Amino acid sequence: MTGVVAVLLLRGVVRGKRMFGLGAVALAPVLLALVATGVHVPDPTTFVAGVLESLFLPTVAAFVALILAAGVLGDERDDGTILFLAATPLPRRTLVLGAFLAATAAALAILLPAAVVVILAAGSVTIGGLLHLVAGTILTVAAYCAVFLFLSLATRRPVIFGVLYILIWESVIAGFAPSAQRLSIAGYGKTFVADALPDAGRGGVPDWDPTASLVVLVLVIVVGVTASTWALRRAELP
Amino acid sequence: MSATVVVDGVAKWYGDRVAVADVSFELSPGVTGLLGHNGAGKTTILKLCSGFAPPSKGVVRVLGKDPRVDPSAYRHLGITPDGDAIWPFLTAREVVATLARLRGVADPAAAAERAIGLVGMEDAIDRRVGGFSKGMRQAVKLAQALVHDPDVLLLDEPLNGLDPARRRHVVELVQRLGAAGKTVLVSSHVLHEVERMAPRVVVLVNGRLVAEGFTSEIRALIADRPRAVRIDAGAATRTLVARLVGVPGVGAMRLDGEGAVIEADDVDAFARALAPLAREAGATLRRVEPVGDDLESVYAYLHARARGAAR
């Protein structure tokens, strides 16, 4: 039944102008990367890697995931349609899992093509590198969606809290303080994405074991979905 | 007959605001009306029974289960919530069939067609809900509540927005459901509307249960309540009022610029006495009409009576 819930919620979350707006946001790193290759930037590989690591993952991907994850059940709660889903014998875990999959799928539909274009702009990329990029993007976006889904069920202002988290923590603190990267979702995602880049592009990436990063991101997803289930059980519906 | 829905000592408050206070009632198979003015707490009670909100105090059980704790209760529970939002990008068939599937119905497509037929929406079955009128949305909401053939139905103002034909159709449908042994709790703020569907009513006023019983008993209670009546006999009004002093069932009287207002403890006795007295006084009655006979005043009376303050 998770699939039925996910498809229903996906159809709801991709409606309207929201996807166009988020698509435009995802275009920003793409344009930067293409411009870098078009004009004579001294080291385009490093530049594009910087776009990917400093702009794409911690800001653009996080923002797109925030808007979609906050809206997937948040919109349903705001307009009351969540009551129809709540009035089913499905375990609340199934509803949350469906919402998580819907938000992640919608976010990846926007972000994956953008990530691929950016990495191709960086220069010679192997198939293995592309797979690293795809895996890193999927895991990072999924982790963001799990956390922001919880935020949407636990607070009335998920977008405000989410934007503050992205701007203050992911983009600033984690960027300057290496130890803070240990508590940054993007920090773990970068260890995968960096493997897609030539060595020159690994400057700002933590030197962590990709397997450990994988475990951490999966843990974030599991904890986020579990916490969201708990929050939905406790939530007062409209 | 054992109770299918139990509401025991339930209260719900939001900060300082009390939505419902110390409400207890039990429902058995058949239709029960949940009557009260806007803001009386009807929707809150339905939300609590539906498991959409936890009570601040007390216990709610539907078929022996708390739906918040045990979602399997929704297999036997059909709900039409307040508000008319339904996924606008789906057709009526898709809405009802999807929810049938999520509720574990064996053949969701057939069940959806049957439920949509029950509410008389066959003509619009493949149209998107986004283009529906409020009445059509109400009908789809009712269809999704019926699609899994539940034993208990909680219907929040199901006649809102319906045209007369569809209203009659839904009233008959609710009557049939009650006769078929389903437990139906249907809310409304209009007594005569509830009267047509429900032999029993639960009346809420300002979040408190003020009356419970057969609709005919509540109707009699309302009919017997003290009422104010305005009379106008022109220049003879003062003479007529003087003659009404001491008439059984007549209480306080006051003259004003438009005639006189008579507080009648027994409206029937007052009505019987008025015409002969007017004749004796040579007065022509230009106007005899109840004052404050709207539903709000009826609810206020029931509230006062429940608190022991009624005369």
C-alpha cells in the first residue's frame, strides 16, 4: 500500500507552479557550471566541483527537498485531505513512508538531471564517477527529505525552520568549521559526490570513508522516517 | 443492544478555550443526530470519535477500539469530515477506488462504482473533482465513507451545500443505513433536518451535552419551553394586557412602542385565552408573533435547563 500512498501524494506535490519554481532554483548551479566552461575560468574542474560541493548539495538540493518534503503532507494537512488518508487502517508508518518516497522522487526528478549536467561540465567523467554522483545525490536528498518531513509534522513553520537550518548550518557553519561537518547531511553526501570528480576537485570534501558516510545517511533516513511516524501518531489533524 | 460508540466523560480544550466539556453518550445501531448551533462542539466530538484528535480528558471507543491507537478500527468506520477539500486532480471514481483500496476492499473498482451509485453521482463518475460544486464534493465524500461498507458512520453536516433533490436522496440513504443496522452519527445545526434522518438526537450547546433522547421528546421539550410573544392590538393593547393579568400560563408583560411582549410559561394556555379576551376588550389583534424563537434561543433554553436555571 506504500506505493499507492506514494503515487497519490506524488501527484499532489508535483501539481501547480511549485515544480517550475524549484526547477528554476536547480538551474542556478547548472548555469554557473556551463558559464565556467564557456568562459576562461583558470581551473574549471575545481570551479565546477566547488559549485557541486558548496552550492548544489548544501543549498540547492536542501532547499528543493525542504519545499517538497514540507509540502507533501503539510499541504494535505492544510487543506484537510490528510483526513481521508488518516481514516484508513494503514499503519501510520505506511503513510509516512509513502510521503517520504513521494517527496524524494519529486526532488530527485528536479535535482538528478541538474547534478549530471554540472558534473559533465567538470570535464572527463567515468561511468563509475557518474554512479557515485547519482548515489550521493539520492542519499543526500533522501536524508534531507526524511529530516524535513519530520519538521513538517512536528512544527507549524517547517519552511522557516528548514531555511534557517540550510542557511545557517549547512551553508555557513558546516562550511567554515570542519568539525561541524560531522553534523551536516551535505558533508556526508559530498564524500560520495567527490568520487565522481577528478582529484583536483576534492578540495573542500571531508576525507571520510564512503561506507561510513553511507551508513550515516541511511541512519538519518531511518531516524527521520521513524520520528515522522511518531509525530504523525501524535499529531492533531484538522 | 450493546453500544457501538462510547463517549465517556470526554473534554477537549485548546489552551484556555474549552471546545467540549464532560460529554458522555453511547450510540447503538440506528441513526443519531448530533445537534447544536455553530461552534457548539459538534465537529470536535466527531473529530474525537474519528480519532483525528485526542481527548484532553475521557475516553472514546468505536467498536471497542480507540482509532488513534488502533487504526484497524477504520476498516469498520466511515467518516465524512468537515470541509470540502478532496484531491482535485483525481476523478470521483479514482478518489473512491483509491480509498477503497487503502481500506482493504477486495474489489475496489466495483466497490467504488457501487458507492458512487448510492449517492447518485454516476453521471460525474469520471470527472475530476476539481471541477465539482460543493454539493457534488459532499456526495463524493459520502461515497468514500460508504465504499468499505462500514458498521459505523460519522457524518459531519452531510447535507451542507446539497441541492433539494440530492438532499432528499441523502436523507433517504441515511435512513436506509440506519434501518440496515449501521450506527450513524450525523451532525447538523438544523433540527428539522436531523428530525428527518434520526429518531434520536444528542444536543450540544457551548460544548456541553444539554439534551439526549428521541427527537420527538426534544421537539416536545422545545415546544413546551417558556416563550415570549409580541401582540399588537393598536390603541386597545393596554386594555388587553390588563385583562391578561392573572390568566394561567401568562407571566411578565411589558408595553413598548410596538405593542406588548408577553412572557408565556404555557404558550398553549395563553393562545387559548388570548382571542376571547381580545373579543371581550373589543380589541382587534393586528399582530401575534413569537419573539426570539430562533434556534439560538432554543439552544440557550436547553443549555439553561441543563444547568437547572430554567424556570
